[in-house]
Amino acid sequence: MSNVIEPVPAPVPAAHDGHSEAHPDFLQHHFDTPAQQFHAAKLGMWVFIATEILMFGGLFCAYAIWRGMDPAIFDQAHHFLNKKMGASNTVVLLFSSLTAALAVRSAQLGKRNQTSVFLVITILCAFGFLVIKYFEYTHKFHLGLLPGHCFGHPWFSGAIQNGEEVGSCLRIHADAAAGSPEWVRAVDESGNMQLLPPRANMFFGIYFCMTGLHAIHVIVGMSILTWVLVKNINGKFSKEYFTPVDLGALYWHLVDLVWIYLFPLLYLVGKPE
């Protein structure tokens, strides 16, 4: 995706062990040429990305099923998500995907310092994404929108009884009968008081599962890019060998792509306010 130049095999001296050529230091013994090693590694990364898509695909299927069953609930509950923070994180990830691609291009051209600069920017963007997500999560915890007291199970101490108000939430029964479906009154991101219908906790459950799993991938991507950055600073990469830079950026593009789907599905799913 991000590379347009294939690794150029480095000239090597003649071998004295029976082989026609001696391998460069970066070339593993079971590969004949750097190009063969690069394509094998790239194929392995694409297979891994396919398994990642399958994992997220299960959550997307759960989202589709629940939204098909209760579209009104998803429409109302999405107003409790902060669209400005979600949009900010989208811009941050899109920019980081650009800098990751530029890092690969710099590595292809053998510009080590420039590669390091772009990798640092990409890592800082990832850190900024997590900071924004932290503030968004803590606000949800404060409102009690799962996990929290608004949708607590009766067996848990945080659960609210009918008519009892705790923090910003009030649990009530639609007809004041103990056995009727429960509605939760809470304050949304715009400061408006809204009644969340029964099973609105499913929306927030899917929200935390999908965005939480994505955040874990952001942390993994940061770790990979940091490892690549250290190797690059130590001079391990060149025009002939930049495979880890390319594969690290490819993984980061996956992280970006998943969020591109999560943002509209979770934050923009309902009708305009």
C-alpha cells in the first residue's frame, strides 16, 4: 500500500562455502534474494491483517444485528458520544497514516534521519489519539454509561433502584410498575436530559468493546513503530533493506482503516440532533 519501490538486491561478494553468492547480513539463510525475503514478509503481514479483519468483522456483525433489532435505541444513545473528540481522533489518525507512508518512502530512499522524524510524528499522533480517548472514556464513566451505575446489574452495589437518582442518572419504570421495562434518564454530551430506552446498554457495550479493542491495537502499533524507530536510529535499515518499516506502516494503516469505519458507525449513526 505504502511502498512503490521494491528492495534492490545489494551487491555481494562471491562466497567460499559452495554457494554462488554470499548473503547480506539482513538476508535470512532460508531466502535466496532480498526481494524474495521482502515479498514473503509482505505476504505474511497481509495474511495477519486478514485475520485481524476477521476478528473485527465479528464485532461489526454484532453491531449490524443489534442495530437492525433496535435502530431507535442506537439513534438515541449515539447522542451520548462526543462527536468533536471522535472527529479529532479521525483527523489525528489520518495524519499519522500519512506520516507512516512518508516514513516508508524515506526509508526506500535511504534517508535515515527523515525516516526517524516521520516515525516520531506517527508515534506522537498515536499517543495523542489515546489521550483523547482517555478523556472520552472517563466522561462516560462519570455519566455511568456502561460500565457504571446507570446500567448496573441489581446484584451489583452500583445498580439503581426504581426512582433512585445517583449522579447524573435516574432509573425509572415506564409505568411505575416493578416488572416493566426500565428507562434511564441521563445527561448527554450536549447537556440535554434524555431518557435512554431499555437495552440502550447494548449500544454502549458494543461501543466499549469495539473502541477498546481498537485502542489495544493502537498501543500495539505504537510499540511496533517504536521498535522500528530504535532500529532505524541504530542504522539497521537502508535502501536495500527497509522491510520492518514497510510492515510496521502497513499495520498502522490497518489501525487507521478500522477507525474510519468505527467513527461513522458509532458517532454518526443516528439522525442529526
